Amino acid sequence: MLITNAKLVTWGSPNQILEGYALLVEKDRIREIGPSRELTARYPQEEILDAHNQYVMPGNICAHTHFYSAFARGMSIPGNAPKDFPEILQRLWWPLDRSLRAEDVHYSALTCLVDAVKYGTTTLIDHHASPNAIDGSLDQIADAVEASGLRAVLCYEVTDRDGEAKMKAGIQENVRFINKKKSPLLAGTFGLHASLTLSDSSLDLCRQSAPDGTGFHVHAAEHDSDEYDSLNKSGLRVVDRLQKHGILGPKTITAHGVYFDAREIEILAQTETWLSHQPRSNMNNGVGVAPVESMLRMGARVCLGNDGFSNAMWEEWKTAYLLHKVHHRDPRRVGGYDVSQMAVYNNAALANVFFPEAPIGQIAPGAFADLILVDYHPASPMTAENLPWHIVFGFQGGMVTTTIAGGKVLMKDRQLLTLDEAEIAAKARELAAQVWKRYEAQF
Ligand SMILES: [Zn+2]
């Protein structure tokens, strides 16, 4: 397939915008890029996808999400509103995830994947929980991901909160899925809920059970209760405790890190552990603001996720750009380059940990053909240098017209080709109503 008449945003180092270009896709890779006229002449037989002068960019990447959370949209929490994050877990997320059955897991994932295709997020790193439907739950999600054609990394969050048998079932689900032969667009990692719901012995069992070469995906210091729980249990802060149990390293993702102290950030940097920042979620939960500029300065690998918020990742860019300014009451904080460092370059490097066969998140010969076409008409000069500010102030998810992952077209001219949005939404609404009943019955 030859994508012609494109303005290519390469997201290389340095970034380039190449106008009047074409891009040859062969199987799941970008094989060649060059001036549109040249490539059209050289490959006259090739199937053409005319970009009509739209921007062609690498698909967005989400470093931390929860497909299982989709049915919470519009759901009310009985009684007074939760006053803090521990109450949000106890009264919203835990009764909700306990209400999920296998089919709910599948349709909740499909709901999020429809968003991802529409808004051009082509790689998603998910963190799943469904304590009353653990066995095979990652297959339910994997089937949805395969149906969508997107690229995803899946895991099951191991926790002690539902007893020892379910803790062990969670371990089994991770191990089974990691070892399973999967499509090239799927990868597995080992999920852990958070330090606050895992005993020392459970952490050790996870470490021992994880197949060689796999890392972990764990919430860390999202709220200070996680730090105080860790200090009470072990005398150690969360990151020190995870390090002691062999959880950290270049394949491990910690999510949030709002309450990390300087030493914890230093350990993250030294162990090359990833940290995913979710500003929309942090604001919604009122947990505080992660010191991402200090983390980046200390060499920690900070990425951008959405924690189950919409898969329109440019919304997360905008929130990251705005939040730190109001928090510090200083408009110089977290600029466009900081956001693109997290959302583009670090997210791409993280995705490559799980899909190492070819570069992800850039347009270059040999890279994976995960691409989006964006119908944006800048009303001011747009260059490779000022692009992050155009994304923050000008781009909208709805400007994505075509989405391609692994060389396959998943949406063309805003028509979804792999998923039936209306059918998925209708079935999801039916299932969600039942989930809400099971949720309410727990109060
Ligand atoms: Zn999360």
C-alpha cells in the first residue's frame, strides 16, 4: 500500500515534517518514504491510499489504561461522594470490578478499543481486574484487541484484597497469558495492583512465578496511603519495597508516582524502571500532582497514560500541559517539549520493550506501520519545532480520519472497518445495566 500526498510527521530525533511525501507500507512495516511523485512512479502497481494532503503521523501510544473501567461511565455511587482515593477504590472500583463477568470484560474492552481506533491510539498498555472472572479474562480482552486490529500489552492485577485463592488465580492468569502463543500485535506482562494490597509473601510469589525476562505493571504511590501502608508493613517506601522484592527494572512500569520522594525517583532512574503519568485521573481523584519535571531531570523514564479515561490521547497531552502550570501557579512549567518527550519518545521506547522487532512511534523505513491521518489545517505556521503546541492548542481527536496498525487499515475516512460501534455500544449498554445491578447489590 502506498500512502500518497502526505505531510509526514516523523517523530524522529529530531522531528521532521516532510510535505508532498509518500510512504510505502509492506506487511506490517514502513518500507520506504520519499517524495510522492517519485514513489508513485516507482510503484505503479501498488494500491494507493491518497492522504489528500493530510498529516500522516505515528499512531498515539497509551502507557497505562484500564479497559475494564468503561462501564463506570455515568454510574452513580450510592451514599455520600467518596472523600478520598482509598474510598474511591473501596466504593467505586472494587465493587465494580467484582461485578464483571467474562462477557462484560470483552465488551468493556471493545468499547475502549472503538475509542482508540477513532482517536488514533494504536498501542495500549492495559491493566486488568475482574476478581469474579479471572481465568481466561486476558483472552477475553485479547480477542477484543484482535478484532480491533490494534496493538496491546495485557496483564492481570494480582492483589490480596479478595483472598489467597484469587491472588494465586491472578498469578496463574498472568503466567498463562505471558506464555501463550499470541498474535504479533499482542504482548503480556505481569500485573500487580499496588503495594498497599500485596503482602511481602505475595510479592515474592509473583517474583518467583514471573517467567524469565518479563517485567511488572503496578500502581505506585498514587495516594499517600500507599506510602504509609508500605512504611507500616516494611519500614520502606513503596519503590524501595518493590526494589527489595525484585519488581523493578527496564521492563517494569509503575503508574502515577504522585508521592515518590527524591530517593524513590533516583531508584527508578537507576533501575531504568518506567513511570506512567495520568494527569486526568490524578485530577479526578484529587490525589495530587506527580513531580514529572524533576523525574525527567533525574533521568527517570516518564511516559503518558490515561488510566481508563478516553483513548483520545491528545486530551491527556492538554491536561499534562495545563495541570502543572496551575499547580505551581507558574506558566513556565511543563512545556510542549516535556509533554512530547513523555507522550511520543518515551511512550515509543516503552512500547518497543514489548514489541522489539521494529521501531514503534516514528515514521522511518523499517518501523512498524502504525499510522494515523490527521485532517488539521493550521491557521499559523506549523513546524517540526512548534508541533507540540499545535497539538495542545489545535488538535482534536476527531481530526483523525484514518487509523492503521500493523499495516492494516482499521478506520478509513472516519469509517470503522473492523469494529461495529453501534452494535458494540448496544450490547455494552445491555451488559452495563446488569453490571450496575450487581454493583449496587454490594451496598
Ligand atoms: Zn491505573
